[in-house]
Amino acid sequence: MKKLIPDVICESVFAIDLDKLKKRDISGLLVDIDNTLVPWGEPEMEGAFVAWVKEVKQKGFKVCLVSNAKKPRAENFATLLDIPAVGLALKPLGRAFRRGMALLNLGPREVA
């Protein structure tokens, strides 16, 4: 199975230019949990990250968590954020990313 490699890497989700993504016809985001939205293993998410996901959704993006974390951990955060999740993703393999895209009903050219 082919590994997926990002075109762009940001220091933080807060550095993602959502308007630029919209201009590129991106309508969905596949987002990791550990070391992206929370420090590795942290059981709770800071309010700023919850607010960021809310803002992203308000701007019309669909969001799915794609994480190597165990399914219960991924599902707990997904429930908090009211978004779908794929746990035990085995990233960087592509299967979980395709599953996330299917949950959002989007194709590869529509997600970041």
C-alpha cells in the first residue's frame, strides 16, 4: 500500500490558512489527534482546539480525525468535537485516510 506524504506541514493547526484551502476547493480536513490537537497521551483537549474545530466547521469544512490512537481514544475526541474518527490508522499507510475521506463523502482532491 502506498504511503501518503503531505505537501505542506504547519507548526500548528492554527497556522492552517483555511481561506487558501477554500480557494483550492478543499472542503474536508483529516486531522491527527496526538501531537496535533493534544500532546501525546493527554486525555483532555484544550478549549482553543475545540474552538478551532468549531470554526473550521462553521467555515463549511468537514473534519475527520485520523489517528494511530486506539479506537476508544479517537472516538472520545470525535464525540467531543461532533465529528467522525478513524482510530488505529497505521499512518502513514493510506487505508485510514481513504476511510476518513469516505466518512466525509469526499475525494482525494477535496481533502487536506
